Amino acid sequence: MLTVYYRNGDLLIPVEPATQITDDLLQKSLWIDLVNPTAEEESQVEKWANIPIPTREDMGEIEESSRFYSENGAQYLTAPFLHLAEDDHRIVSPVTFILTDKLLISVRYAQPKSFVLYVARTAKSGNGLINSRTNSLCVLLGIIETNTNRLADFIEGVSEKIDNASHRIYRRPDNKRPMSTQNFREILNEIGAHGTFLSRMRESLSGIRRLLVYITANSSPKTQAKDTRAWLKTLERDTQSLENYVDFLNNKINFLLDTIVGLISVEQNAIIKIFSVAAVGFMPPTLIASIYGMNFSFMPELSEKWGYPAALGLMIISALIPLYFFRRKGWL
């Protein structure tokens, strides 16, 4: 899908399909958004902007030189954006921004919510993003700011969920039963899912911060307004602080995982201890019962009336003595 956005006062107005886009409109346009573009749409944009459009395979390259470079007077910037996949899992997909002096072109094969939020915000009067000085770089920074704010909201939600999981582990009532295998499995799956989500957010934040650093290093201060340079610096600091907080949450998750593994070991040791005590407690009675199970011809107490209750009493006493000893030692 091809959508062209042009400035009208303090609004960003979308125009689609491509058949409605005139030459006069292209002269006023600030942003061309290509979503799952066809070959015809790519060719059309290449003709309009006189620059090549990267393929999907080019966008997937992980080398720094393949993600950030200049060609034909345009800057090619690729960063991973978090989005919702078809299976309700959030994954990252590359989004390429082609930045020229007058035009921003975005190429994407995903539907990050930050693009939708940015478009919705710029369609409202008094949005604070679009004015007479707005250029293609301002549109790019607006999209990045929207995405960064959205990631910050995600991080806050994950942080709260991690705290809840921590409370379930550490603040269990004394009268509550120990965590079962099912409880451990559920909380391990939950924490593992949070850790995977944080790693994807860390990947997106890292890519966006590198993009901002590249823009700062490769753009002449003379071509940027003072407020735009300040905006760039603010976004760099925001992404850096979010990266640091994600690292903190990752360390917290690792600590919780180590704690859960330790608790599982404690529970297993407690179960093994019960079996060990039971085995030791039953050893003396078993010895006595095995003695009286021997087929010797001379065992006079077997013919006495008190023989059977005496053997039972002896087995009970021999079982209680080890248990008493373990209790005195504090092993039970």
C-alpha cells in the first residue's frame, strides 16, 4: 500500500491511492509510506524520488553498513520496530527510512502500532508536531518519539508484572501450601515470556538509538534547526535510559529465575529428606520383622502368648527412637 502525506497547516493529510497523487501534491508532500509494497509501487516511488528502494532482503541485513548508509544524496536508515504478529506475540521487524532534504520515505512489511498512533495524532488540530517549519526529519523524529513512548509503556507494564511475580514467590502466607510443580511451571513460563519480550524491546531500542546517533553524526548542524537538534538529543537520552532500565529488568528476571531454581531444589531436598527419614525409621522394625520371619526350629518366644504383642511393641519402639533422635538434632 502506498500513502502520501502532505502538510496542510498543522495537519498531516494522507492521500491514497497512487492514482490520486498529482505532481503538485508531490511537491508539497513530506512523507511517503510504503506498506507491503508491490513492485509497481516501488517503481513509482523510485521514479518520483529518483532514488532506489531497498528490497525486503536488504532490509533484513544486520551489518551496520547495510543498515545505515548514504546513496544519491539520501540517508538510508533501518531500525527494528516492535509489532504484534498474527499469533498474538510481539516480534521485531525492520523498517527502513529513506531521508532526503524534502521527503521521508518509509518502507515496511509490518504494522507497528506507533505508525498508526503518529498518523492519528498528526490528523488532529493543535497536535504540536506539525507546523510551518516541519520537514522530513521532523516527521521521522515524530515517528520515533511515538514508538519510544509506546515502548516505555510496554516496559512499565512488564515491570509491574515482574513485581507481581516476585510477590508471588517471596510473599507467600505462612499457612499457604508450598508451591507445587504446576505453580513452578506456570511462574517459570510467565517469567520466561517477560524475558523474551524484554529482549525484543532491547533490540528495538538499541537499533533506534543507533539510528539517532547516525543522524546526529551525519547531519550538518547548519541544516537542522536548534529545536530539532535538541529533539534529537532528547530522544537519544530517552532511548539510552530505556535501554538501561530494560537491562535492570533483565537482571531482575535472571535473579528471579535463579531464586525459583533454588526453591525447586529446596522443595526437592525436603521431599528427599522425608523419604530418607521414613526409610531410616522403618529400618529397625524391618530388621526385627525379618528376624522373626526366619525358619529356625528353636525360637521359644514364638510359642508364648506374649510373643506377638512383644514383637509389635519392639518394632514400634525401634521406629520411634530414630525419629526422636532426628527431632533432637533439628533434622525434622
